[in-house]
Amino acid sequence: MIKIAQSKDEAIFLCKEFFNRTVAGFQVEAILIEELVKIEHEYYCSIALDASGRQFFLIASKEGGIDIEEVAKKLPETIIKKSFSLQEGISEELAEKVARELGFTNNLINSVKELLIKLWDIVVKMEAQLVEINPLVLTPSGLVAVDGKMILDDDSAFRQPIVQKLQEKKLSELEKLAKNAGFSFVELDGDIGILANGAGLTMALLDVLSELELQPANFLDVGGGASKERVYTALELIFKLKPKSVLVNIFGGITRCDVVAQAIIQALMDFSDAPPIVIRLTGTKEKEGIALLKEAGIDAFQNVLDAVKKVKEVLGE
């Protein structure tokens, strides 16, 4: 986002406004202040990954300053689009060809060539899916990249410290705890804590709740073969959300139902302020798990719809 300030006071006002904003889920922590440039013309240029085609595209246009999607709709003839492979990269010949098609001459051709090759260096080093400059502006003193953006690949985070750092910033405190514990966890806006084993089973449960207009407080996949300690930690994490109820949905394959039952019993003993827990337990060591829960005075269901119905009763819906 770019704002133009006509005075020092207006610049201070805009800075304060920026610091109270979030952009793409990130809290604004820094502001780049630049001298206003005299714009003679605005251009667009980017390098984008086409994953399905296993190639990259160098995209450029004389019509910068607006979304490239709008340019494609209104002025498709102004878009330059060149494909190339990872092995090929952007050669000086390709960069010069694009520079000339954009209408640049003399020394500006070399400037554009250098810029495009540097963009490609960024894509390779950062494993980026998109690197974009919009607008690239022509001023009396030369070319200036006024604004830009990047889309980074989350799957390359283990190789890219900066991606890891950005991911960490975007996580809530509970999501950071979950990540450190190795859980697939996402905070949601509802009031029913969710603990299930397997991403598919967890998503299916969320779909069931949605159909019944019930709102989950989180997504938490405790994983297969979860130990007592792991299930206990997952419940402790969910309790921190302060949900009105917790729904445990375990289909035991590698995960043993008796181990899950032991963790639930221990958690309820240790957390006196724990919300009501509704349990669906079926699969490996199912009878043993249900017996342990009954001995502790806790009911368990074998059918997930029965468990969801019980949650509705607990919530008074």
C-alpha cells in the first residue's frame, strides 16, 4: 500500500495509521519512507511460476500501476509473456528482447536487463512463486521500482529462514505452541474445541458441525499412534482456548483407544476448570478405552453423530 503525504504532519498521521493496520495477516512493524518521484511512465514486470506447466513466465507491460488482471481484461495486447524453464533461466538475450518490446532504448535497455536478471536471482534464491514490481516507473533520472511484492513457497520453509520467520510472525501464541508440539492446529472462531486423529477425520467432523450450524473453536489433528502424553498436551492446548465444550473424535487404527482414555482422565483430573468433554471412541482397544472412561464416570459414544448431538445438548442448542 502506497500513500502520498504532502507535509510532515500528514506523513506522521499516515505512519500512525499504518502501525494500527494488518496487511495479509501481518501486523505492520516498519514503514518505508521515500522521496516522491516525478513519474513519466509506469510499467509492470514480474516473474511467476506456472507449477502445472513446470515452467516460469516473465510478464511485462507498458500499463503499470494497476492489477495485471485488469490489464489482461482491458488491454491484453499490451502484455508481454515469455515462458522459460528453470534450467534456462532469464538470459541476457531474453531480458533485452523484453526491454525493447516495452519500448526502452539506449542505456535504459541495460537498466531493464539488469533488473530482470536480478528478479530471476531473487526467484531462485528465495524459491519464490512470484516476484513482481508494480509499478516500475520511469523518472527523469532513470527507472525506480516504486512498489513490489513476493509470494514465497511455504513448502520450502525448511530451506528458507526468512520464510520460517514470516510464518512464525503470523502464528498466534497457541499456534506456536501447537507447532512446537508437532500438531496440525488452526484457531477458529467457534466455541467447540476439537481433538481428532487424522486430517481427513478432523475435516469431516468440521463439515458435520457446519451442517448443523455448530462452530468449532479449532482444528487439531493429534496424528496417528498418539501417545498418552501427546493426547494430554493436545487437550491442555485446547483448554487454553476456553471453549464451551470439547469434542474428542478418535477412530483408533494405530492410535489406541485405551491410551486416549487414560490421557482424557488424567487431563480432567489435572484441570478442574476444564470445559465439558464429549467423546467418540472407536477402533483399536475400544472396549478397554470405554471401560476406563466409564470407571471414571465419563460417557463415550461409538457413533460420531451421537457425540455431536450430545455437544448440542451441552451447549443448550
